[in-house]
Amino acid sequence: MQKHERRQEWIDDLNRKLTEWNEKLDSLESKSELKQEEARAKLRLKRAELDARRAELKSRLADAKSAASDGWERTSSELEQAWDEFQRTAKDVVGSVRD
């Protein structure tokens, strides 16, 4: 084999390898874009859940303001439960953004 043929063979081989890497990188980029869109969709769902929890908490706060002293025990318990659910959901939303 002549030097020229080996050189061309080497160049062709390197071009083939480069093409393979380009395909892998393009595929990785496509997968990354898909994952980003999936993450956005997941965040939108979690945000909707958080908004619902916030509305529930506001409702419980309004109830607490108007609760009679004999109903305060039940109202405060419901308010605390609504707060715990809101806080858990909020932490879940924040955690999903970090992941």
C-alpha cells in the first residue's frame, strides 16, 4: 500500500468516526430538548397543584378569621393541615426544578 493510499484511508476513517460522533451528539441534543419539554410539562402540572393548595389555604385562612371561638379548634386543625399540604407541594415543586 502506498503512502498516499494509507493517508486517504486514515482520512476516510477519521471522517467516518467524526460523522458517527456528530450523529450521537445530534441524538443527545434531541433527547435533551425532549427532556426539557417533559420537565416543563411536569412543572406546569405541579404548579397547578400548588395553585390549588394555595387557594385551599386562603379559604382556610378566611374561615379562621370568621370562626367562632367554639369552632376554632377544628378550624385551626384544618388550617394547619392545609398549610402542611401547601408546604409539601411547594417543596416538591422546588425540588423538581432542581432535579
